[in-house]
Amino acid sequence: MDETTNRPAGLADVLAARDERAAARAELRQRHGLPVVSMTANMAGAEKYNDDTVNLLYDALAVLRGRLRDAGFAPREERLLHAAGGPSAILAVAGDPAALKRLGIDLEEELAGGRLLDIDVFDAAGRQLGRADLGLPPRACLLCGGPAAVCVRSAAHDQEAVLAAMRRLVLCHRAGATRRWPPVAETAATAALAAMLMEIACTPAPGLVDRANSGAHGDMDFFTFLKSSAALAPYLLRCAAAGAGHAGRPAELLPVLRAIGGEGEQAMFAATGGVNTQKGLLFILGVLAAAAALAARSTPKPAAAAIAALAGAVCEGIVERELAALKEKAAAGKPTAGERLYLEHGITGIRGEMAAGLPAVTETGLPVFRAALADGLPLNDALAQALLALMTVAEDTTVVNRHGPAALAAVRREAAAVLAAGGVRTAAGLLAAAELDRDFIRRNISPGGAADLLAATYFLHTVEAELGR
């Protein structure tokens, strides 16, 4: 801020600011031969240039830039004007003037505090477009709802009442300014965090940490997972926000998500005392949250299958890139567990599953989960039934890493036998699931890969519904 900040603006200041805007508009029109958008933050009373009006202008300008980009309009030059009479932004834009005016009206009506903005549009010849040019009624008065211009000219309302209404809008903007993430990113991140929590809450979960026991894990319990999930929540939101703001090819998003995920892993380890609870799940849900937010930008109500397919596009080439030079790494004794499984058994694990668009989830997990809900099963039981189904198809590297491919084949057969007994739908199936849990604990078998796919199942089911509202 400078000497214009928080000082009273007289009539001369207001007129000078108006003249400066007009000169800037004329200069940009002449330079580019294009329509011009003029955005000004207005306040009644003497104090027109302060933190609130400047912040409102800058926040609205950021939204305007995004909407111009999404609409395919090309800003050629932008100029910011700081004056005691109020802050303004002037933009020369390659775009249809009527469409630009419609976009400006939407911003005035939709943004928190948007009623404090005047967004004017001038065509390349300098003619100002009004709401009437679009067949719209005039802007409404804040107090009475009548034409605002008439109320201003006739001084129809008490100045203090007008100021009070504007102050309420300032408070609305301050509150709205705390939301630094697109709503779609918040929706996707909330669904991702819920998926983490639902996966750990699902009981019975043979061999896994659940509400009943710690499964085949001596170093973690139910509360370890709660701490881990809480620590990862901000990183899920950042992944979703990265997807919401991504403008390139889907595969170009993955390095950004990897960087966010690396920070998230450190937060997870700090919360769990160094225990790896959800590293793989962070990768899955981070990519899915980003894919959901990205999909919602082009499709108002993206389906679960479309989001899964877009996640596959984000992970395009990951198997080839990350498992290509394994012979050299193996010779140096450096391969990770997942890389070793690929070298020894050709198992691509979660990389392959994600790159393929999560077929285990879309073809098995989701159908079983949704069928259970449709049949009236409680959420927990629907999750447990889907988990058993996923155990029959998942290429579970957690199982193979501990015990080898034969153990994975056994897990698939034994889970299928529990399902054949009815799974959680029948008393016999519940007894069989409990026995399988005890057996897995005794044999130190943890189908963690299937558990991660269960979280992906819940995420896709939930985010489809939330984005479809």
C-alpha cells in the first residue's frame, strides 16, 4: 500500500480516478484494436482505497483470468490502477464483447463481495455494453432491489444504510477469501479423506487393521491410521487443487502430484513415528482426487468410470518409465520392493492398476459395493463385502512381498470361499470371515493392496455423487 491507502477520497480524487480509467481504456483499445474489460472495486463513503477494496479487486481479477482462459478468450495486456478514488484493473481481451459482458455480470453476482465490483466492457470501437444489450434487467439496488442507478441518482437511501450494506459485503468477501481452493477441489479432497477413514473403519477386514484388531500388523493400530489420515488431509486437498488448476496433458500432472505426495509422506511418517501406514494409498487417492477435480472442469457431472479413466491418463507410461531401468538398479542392489516384484514376477502392482484406469475397482469393487448398498446393507457391511471381492482380484503386492505369489493365489481362493458362503450377508459368511481374519493374523498375511483399492472404490462412489449434485 502507498499514500493512497485509507485516506479519504474527495470528489477530485473520484473524478481523477475516472479519467485515469478512461485514458487507460482508450490507450489499450488503440494499441490492440480489441474490446476492453474495466474492473473497479467501489465503496460508498470517503474511504475508497484500502486493504479490503484492493484485496477484492485482486481476488476478483484472479477469478476473471481463470474464466477468460476457460472461455477461450486471450488477454493481451493488463493494467492495474491504484488511486485514492478506488483500485481498478483494465484488460485488453480478444473475445466477443457480449460474451465478455456476460462473464462480467456473472462475476458481479456470484463472487462474495461481487456487488462491490463494477465490471464494464467496451467493444473495439469504444462503445460500452450494458445489461440491456444482453436483454437483462438493470443492476439491482443493494437495499430495495430496484434499479441501482435510479437509487443512486435520486439519493433514495440513507448514506449510513448504504455503507452498512457495503460493509456486510466486505465481510462476505473476507470470509470468502479464506477459501483459497476451488470448491471442486474441496469436494474431491473431502471424498478422499473420507475414503481413507472408511477403509480403516471397515470391519471385519481379514489380516488388516480395523476397529476390532490390528490384523497382521504389530507396529500400528486403528488410531495410528487416524493420525496418519489427519496428517495427509492437507496434501489430498493440494492434489485436488493441482487437478482443478491443471491446463496441460493429464500425464503432465503426475510430477506435480509426486512432489506433493513426497511432502505428504514426510508428514505421515512424522505423525506415525516412522510407520508407513498409507504411502501407497496417498498415491492412489492423490491421483484420483486430482483426476476428479480435473474432470469436473470439462464435465459438470463426471461419472466414476470417467474419473478412473482420467486417473489412468494421468499415470500414462508410469510402468515403462519407473520400471524400465530395473536391471541396472537391481545390479546395484537398489530396487524397491515393488521394483523387485516386477523383476522377479512381472508384477506391475499399483502402477499397472492405476495406468489401466483401476479395472479392479470399476469392474469388481464398485459393482459389489453398490449392489450391497442397493440391497439395504449398512455401509460397513457393503465395504466389507467389497473388500472380500477385491481380495479375489487384486494384484496385491503387500501379500506377494511378504510371502510370494503362492500366498496371493491362496488369498484369492480363501476370500472367494468366504464370498461363496455369503460374505457378510449371511451368518455363515460372517463366521468364515472371522476365521479368515484369525488365519491371516496367524500367517502374517495383510492384503493391504486390496484395502487401498477399497478406499478407491469408496472415493469413486462418493465423489461421483457429490460432483453430481
